[in-house]
Amino acid sequence: MINGADTAFILAAAGLVLLMTPGLALFYAGMVRSKNVLATIMQSFILISLVSLEWVYLGYSMSFGPDVGGLIGSLSWVGLKGVGNAPSEVYATTIPHLVFMVYQCMFAVITPALIAGAFAERVRFLAFVVFSLLWAVLVYNPVCHWIWGHGGWLAKLGVLDFAGGLVVHATCGAAALASVMVIGPRKGYGQTNFMPHNLPMTMLGTGLLWFGWFGFNGGSALAANEVAGTAFVATHLGGMAGMMMWTVMEWIKLGKPTTLGAASGAIAGLATITPAAGFVGPNGAIAIGLIAGVVCYLAVNLKSRFHFDDSLDVVGIHGVGGVTGTILLGVFATKTANPNGVDGLLAGNGAQVVHQLVGVGVVCIYAFAVSWIILKAVNEVMGLRISEEAEHQGLDYTEHSETAYN
């Protein structure tokens, strides 16, 4: 039976999650050089169109359609056949099926957009579009079904992911690592200082992402209920704790805090609390955020040691954050916060940590391997990288015949 309050809540949450993609565009665009601003923004914006179409005609059915062996949804809902205003029998049973579909669509849109930060400033637009479409079909949709789809095999094993620590952040982090290894560094990496061109733009993007994250995590309760409140509070506390701890880490190492560090810490905390948001209380959320600030800060600072040009720290923030939060769910989860959830290690159920580790291993290996294959195939067929001359001129001009600034 449709509940009006639940429906209104999820519609609002869907709008908030959509806002995260333009927020991500500004977050990333502020960190690149001025000659690549519009190209970076375009990579996020075009996926709103591309992935939404893919979701309607293929992705939703693959991700949430009737289960086939625990591995994938059948194609019986292609083109949203049978997906209407009546509630689904198995998903969010108090809202129209179409509302659940469009809410999940917004998650599918932002996930490949996150990957783009790893290879910013050096990939051809057409190659990016082809890679993103193939990745959505071959990586996002299957993993989404395994964990969130009715009958998904990882869900049956007891793997939990409230709002996307595995489905969104771990998959994009693994893909980002593969892309950095296949595509290689920007010209001059290690000799040139690639300074962010507009940190106020990045801070604005951070604010929009944080705002949207309340829909991302809070809406994942799929109803206007106590679990939504739990997730909303945990989201804010995780984000603020991540920002605080990253700032402290910078203060210790550099002697002063930076705005880029504060933004990075906030996103790290938000990404890390995402899988656990609906399963932990306020103190658990703060602990997870503080751990995120330390772990993600250290991970980002490791990239120079391995000579990986992860341009905008996708691996260190989203990948490491998503994995860390997924594991910590198994530590801090408590039925006091969510009676329909689980108890974690601190509540006497160490087995949940094992379940979470299995999920991390399976998802990261699968996402990395398939992403690697897609990247190699796209590179072989059409080439991923722009030319050295185009990289010198900037993607705004060479790929889009535009400039952001006079």
C-alpha cells in the first residue's frame, strides 16, 4: 500500500542524490588546471543523460529485475516493462515502483562519474563515454544485483551495504586503480606541480555533495522512518569527524590546515560512513569518521610512493573509504540503532566482520578485473588518451572547442 509520506521522502531524496553529480562536477573541476575545467564538468554532466537511458532500457532490469541464479536480474523489466505506479512486491513496498526505480537511477549515474577523477585531464571524451557505458553494464549492474537485488548471492551470504560502500565506492575505487595503471600518468607527472586552479569551486562542490549525501544515505531507508533518521544523523557525524581528523593530520604533518584537506576529509568521512549509516548509532558513526580521516589521509599520501597519478584521489578517498566503512560496519553495527539490522563485533557478533570481508574481496577483485579488461579493449579499439599536444593545450579546447575563462 502506497504511503504518501514515504513517497514524498524518497522523491526528495532522489533529487538530492541527483544534485550530487553537479556537486561532484564542481568538486573535481576546482582541482584541475584551468584549461580542463569544462571537460571535467562535462564528464559528470553527460552521465546524467547516458546512464539514465541505460538504466531505463537495461540497467534497472539487470540490477533489480527477477533474480537469475543470484548473479543478475532477468531482462523482463527492460524499458521499464511492468514498472509502474503500483508498489513493487519486494522493493520499497510503500512507494510507487517507478519512484524506487528513479531513486536507484541516481546512484547508477554518479558511480561512473566518480571514476573520472582518477584519470582527469588526459582521456578523450568519446573513449570516456564508451568506457562509462560498458562499465555501468558490466560492473555496476551485476554488483548492484549481488548486494541489493532480491536474491543476490552476496546478500544471501550476509554481506551488508546500507547505501553504497561496496556498490558505489568500492567499485569506483577499484576501477579508478585499474584506470590509473592502464592509462598512465599525466605529462610531466612528478616534475610539474598540478595545482588546483579554483579551490572555492571545490569547496562549493563539497557542500553540495554533503547536502546531497543526506538523500544518498537517509533515503536508503526507503521510508520516512526511524532508520532514515539514524542514517541521516550518522551521515552528518561521519562527514564532520572525517573533516576534523584530516585537518588534524595535516596540521601535524604540514604545520597548518588546508581547505583542500578539509574538503577531502569531509568526503572521506561521508564515503566511509555510507555502508554503515543505517546500522550504527551516533558514537559508532563518529568513530568511523575519525578512522576514515586517518586511513584515507594515509592512503592518499601513498600514491606518490607508488608513482600512481590518481589525479583527484579517487582510490584513496572513495575506494579506501568504501572498503574501510564496509569492514567497520561489521565492527560497529548494532540492533539498537536498527532492529532489522545486525549486531557487529562490538555487540558480540564477530561473524559479521567475516561476511563484510568476503564482500570486499569479491567486489574489489571483480570490479578491478572487469574494469581493466574494458579499459584495455577501449584503448585497443579507439585509444583512451589524448595526444601530448592536446594535453598541453587542454581538453576544454581540443575536445569541446570551448574555454572556461577569457
